[in-house]
Amino acid sequence: MDARTILARLRDGQPLSGDDLIGFAKGLADGSVSDAQAGAFAMAVRLNGLGEAGRVALTRGMTESGDVLKWDLPGPALDKHSTGGIGDCVSLILAPALAACGAYVPMISGRGLGHTGGTLDKLEAIPGVDTNVGEAAFRQMTKDTGCAIVSASARIAPADKRLYAIRDVTASVESIDLITASILSKKLAAGLDALVLDVKAGSGAFMTDLDDAKALAQALVTTANGAGLPTTALVTDMNAPLVPSMGNALEVAEVMQILTGTAKDTRIETLTAILSGHLLAQAKLAKTPEDGAERIRDAIASGAAADRFDQMIAALGGPKDFAKTWQNVLPEAPVILEVPAPASGHIAAFDGRALGEAVVHLGGGRLVESDRVDPAVGLTGILPLGAQITKGDPLARIHAADEAAAEEAARTVTAAITIGEAPPQPDLILAEIA
């Protein structure tokens, strides 16, 4: 495998063979491809694409760059993946709720990517939690608890683990080919029985255009089903944060309010139930997706999902009985600043990417791969689309490490929220692809 020749052909828009892409993935895993070459590859694919055959070959190569797990469990191994959005902490509710319904959820997740938060960063905002666990511990946690949300080990899709971090810092995230290969290489390596995909569309998503999101969903479903993994995709609205908070510990707090019954009938709980319902129906644990969604709502309302979440957090090194103590143990930022509305009216639109970048610049995400994430910073009290507001009332609250960072974020948030006429309420589910 000659990485330079592959890069030259990609640069010039020439097709690559399957062997080329499988070989490049192997080079990502074993280090024979340099960081510079990996960055050039990501940007060239972002600009020129690979085509369907190339996408499949890259996915296969990244999957086969490490181990592929096999499970011996008394129930189906299920998982969900989101393509990334703002205020999207669905996984932290979905995994324990599915476990409470008899499924097993061996979820290999990622960290923050671009302007979106990462599930692992959110979990690790809980003191003591470490998502870097070995395969034996991952297997035991999944068997005992029913759900385990962990980082990909060095032996699971190592090519993806390396390319994932490079995409984040080289502005090459928004690529159907790279997103497909990244998501599915981990999911295929996880040995799943069924998968549901939450493909986001809107200002807070990587795919802002609905047609682009549908194309990504189709690419994911076609590739996954072709590889033998039963998969359904839902295209969902991401023109506003899913919860009124953004930032790692702040989103965990939102999750705990839902799991403990403090917050009810929320947009994120509805989406969690719909996604999970599809999985339960695929796995024959529910008669229909609607029946499955009702089972998930019951698992949340009864406290069974919170109990599974507690077990998972303790197994990851976090505090026991977290559902009872979370308000006392989550980290808090030293500076909280309200952002006053510059005018009266209704919340008419969000620039979701700008809101996400505000959190990143507060320290809640990474500008370069080596950056440490501050789990306490972010935004809370973000008003929903259509909410009426009076000039001077808070649009949101900034949680920051210092006053200067808070003031800079406030300027960004003010510019990112449009006040005007009340918009129509968007549908939550925009398309379904099976």
C-alpha cells in the first residue's frame, strides 16, 4: 500500500480500488499512515467523495482493522447511534431503558466531534467515571447490567479511532463517506443483532439540509443491511437543542431529571421512546414500534431505567446511588451569567452550530485533539422555539470558568438566537428509512 499514490488519486478525483481503501485503513491502525497523510485523506474524501463501492470498502477495512465481538447473552444485543446534534443526550436515557426492557446494549461511543458533544465526555463529567475499559470488563458489565457505554478499545476499529480524532480537528467531519465508515465500523465490530440510527437534520446538525440527511441515512442503512446488520434510520429535527442545556455535566443533569421523573413529556423523552421502540420491535421484544415505545416510557416512569443507569455508573467507577445524589456531585462552573434578550418577541430560530461552538470555546469541547474538556461549562435555560420573551428576560444562562469567557459566550449566544415572529413547530421525525 502506497499512501502517497492513494492520496494523489483521491486529490485528482480518480477512483480507488477496494484493496486500496482496505490497505489504507490497515495503515491507519498500524501507524504506517502518518498523521499528515491521515489528515490529507480525510480532507480529500470530504471534498471528492469515495462513491458507494469505496464507502463500503472503507467501512469493511475499518471494521476489520481490529477485533469483531461475538456475544452469548440471554437477549438481543441492540444499539443506537446519532450522527450528532446539540443538547443530544438520548444515549444516556435509551441504553438503561432498553436494558430494563430485556435488551442488552453494548454501546461503543465517541467523544465530542466538531460543534457537537460526545456521549463519553458527558458520562465522564460524573466524578469517578472512566469509560476506557477492557474487553473483559465491557463484556461483564453488559451481561450484569444490561447496558455499558464505553470508549472503543484499542482493538475495536482502531482505524476509526485514529481517523475520528483527526476529522475533528481538520474540518472534515461533514462527509457521508467518512461518517458512514466511522459509525458502522464500530457497530459492525460490536457484534450487534439490530441497530437504529438517529440522523440529524437542521442548524445544529452536521447535515443541515434535509435531503443531505436523507442521503446519509440511506447510505448508512444500505451499507449496514448489506453487511448483515438489520438497521433502521430515522431522520430527526435538529433546528433546536433537544434539551434546554448544552455542556457535559449540564446535559447529565437533564438526563437525571428525566430518569427520576422530575421532567416529564419532554421532546427528548419522546424521541428516546420512538428510537427504542423501533429496536424492541426489530428484536421481537415488542409487537410494534409503538408498543416498544410504550414499554420504554413505562421503564422510565417506574424508575427501572434509573436503576440500570445507577448500576452502569457504579460499574464505570462512579458514585453508587447516583440517581439519589447527582445534584450534589456533578461539577459546577464558578461563573454563571444570564444572557438578556435584546428585544421582545418569540424565539424564531437558532444557529445551532454557533451555540455548539460557544460551548466548545467555553472549554466544553476540543479545538485541538489534546485539549482537556471542562465538564462544568455550557449553557442552561435555553428557551424552546416559539417561546415568547420580553426584552431583558434571559435567553439562556452561561456557565463558564471565568468572566471573560462568559461574556464572549454571551455575545455568541445573543447572535445565535433570532427573535421575531413565532415559527411553526417542527415535526420531530422527518423521515424513516428501512
